[in-house]
Amino acid sequence: MGKNPSDDKDALIMQQFDLLHTMTQNNMRRMGADFWGKPANAPEVSGTPAQPGAAPQSGGATNAPQSGGTPDNAPQSSAQSGGAAVENGAQAEEVPPPESMEDLQKELDGYIGLEAVKKEVRSLIDLVKVHKMRRENDLPEPDLSLHMVFTGNPGTGKTTIARLMSRIYRSLGILSKGQLVETDRSGLVAGYVGQTALKTSKVIEKAIGGVLFIDEAYTLSGKGESDFGQEAIDTLLKAMEDRRDDLIVIVAGYDELMDGFIHSNPGLESRFNRYLHFDDYTNEELLDMFKMRCDKGKYTLSEEAERAAKKRLEAENGPTFGNGRGVRNLFERVLVRQAGRLAAKEGVTKEELMELKPEDFESA
């Protein structure tokens, strides 16, 4: 049989699609390690430059679960500069110098939403500053527990604020290194008697000098007498007492589950007395996050396309949307639709590669 002329056309279309797919991947990699993007007017943070890398991996066998943590509102430096995160057991090679508190507070102010959290963080900064001044003037220092409980749904910014707090505490001289170590139950609990304490201790040791962030911490308790989660809790409580001068622990998860977790153990109740609740984002805030992604990836939205984006976000925003994660997922789906629309065209211009159209949202 003779060769079908349509085969050549199909092959050409596939080549164009592959090219656009590669370009899209490159654009997204340039968006930085923190998948939330960076606002156009966000301040650059002095100190350590942003480190390139991928977004945190999802929870499971690693010690760095993907947490709802970084809002789609966050400057890139919030995840990658200053106190560099320590993930999967990799220790930072060098300790960065303390960052400017002015820069850190500007970064905090640059986040979309999180108004209640911002207020609490500012109050905590003031408290720590005065505590330091009392120490410097040889005045009695009241007991100051900086361990915290972050509550809220996934994608509301818990991990991002934990990263920022590690850098703030480093800047204030509370922590010697300011790194963030992210983990979850799988990173702390082993399957055999006696191994959990050792596994947990190793993670804690990596966090000395910084912040240990435990996502979905409520999974450590309430699984029966034969569960080793309690062993991890006991090991953690001892370290929080023995290393209290250079270790801060932040536990995070859903509101009701975290409340039950903290009140299930007198030791947890006595050490965790600071709560920060992270509200879900409004439709307007989600749209701002989407537009921020477009700005950072050099994509353009016409007024009609922006209305389509707003409509799509309002339709999808519900209990399972995932806040900032939902924005990220929608953005990626829209780019796939744009690539499918352009792949069959010849002579695609730079402007067309940048433009997102209303139909890209309708079919995403």
C-alpha cells in the first residue's frame, strides 16, 4: 500500500506538539522551586540567593512530603533563600548568614491573603524581639515556647510560613542555622520495636539549629497499642526539652484532627501553646495567584480570558479544590490545552505562545 499523505501531516503535528511541550516544561521550571510563584512586585530577599530545584515531593517514603504549605501567593525566595530546607536527609553544606528582618517582613507582607496569619507572625516577632532585649539587659526572661501548631486545609500556606519562620528565627538569633526539615509519619515511624526512636532521632538531629516541620502530625497517634507512633512522640518530646535552646517544632494538619492530637497527650499540650489557623483562599485571592503564575511564566491574559479564568476558579473552588494546589493544577491543565490548540498550527508566533485564550479554560 502507498504511504498515506495524512501520515506526514500527523507526524509534523506531533513534532510541533513535542516542541511546545518542551517549551512549556522549561517555562515551568523557570518558575522556581516553590510552585506558588512570585508576585511581580515582590521584594528580593538579601542574604542567600534562591536555590533552583523542584517543588516538594508528595508524602510517602520520603522525609519531605508535599504539604499544603506554600501558597500560590509566595515569593520564590520564601521557599529557597535564607534558611535552606533540608529534605530527604540532605544536610545543607553551609549555614547562610542571617537575613535582614526588614526584607523578611516585606516578604511576609507580599503574600496574597493570610491576613490573620500575618498578624500573628508580626506579634510573635515583636515578642521575641522584646524577649531578646530583656536578656541583653540582664532582666528575668519568662519562659517562651516557640513551638507551634499550624491548622488548615491543604494548600493554604502552612509550609511556606514554616519556612519563613525558620529564617525569621535565624535572623533574630533564636536559631543557629535556620534550616527547615520537613517530614511526616513515614519519616519518623519504623515498622519494628526500637527502630522508631532511632529513626526519629536522626530526623531531629538534622533539624537542630532550625525548624522541624511535621505535616499531618495527627497520624502519629490513635492507631492502637501496637502502633509505634507514640514512640516517635515520646522521642520528639524529649528532644524538645533537651534541645529547646536550638530547636523549634511545628506540627501541621486539619483543624479538628490536630486539636485532638495535641490534647491526646499532656506533654504535647504543655509544649504546643501557639496556634496559627490558615483560612481557605477567597475566589479573588485564587485569581490573583493564577495571574501571578501567568506573570512569572510570561503568559498573557486578555480581559475575556481573565473572566474565563475567574469563572473556572469559582466553579471549581470547593472542599476538594485544594486552594493554592488547585490553582497550580488548573494552570498546568490550561497550558496543556493551549499546547493542543497551537500544536496543529504552522508558524506559531511568540505572542501566540504567550497568550492564553478563553477556550483554554473552557476545555481545561
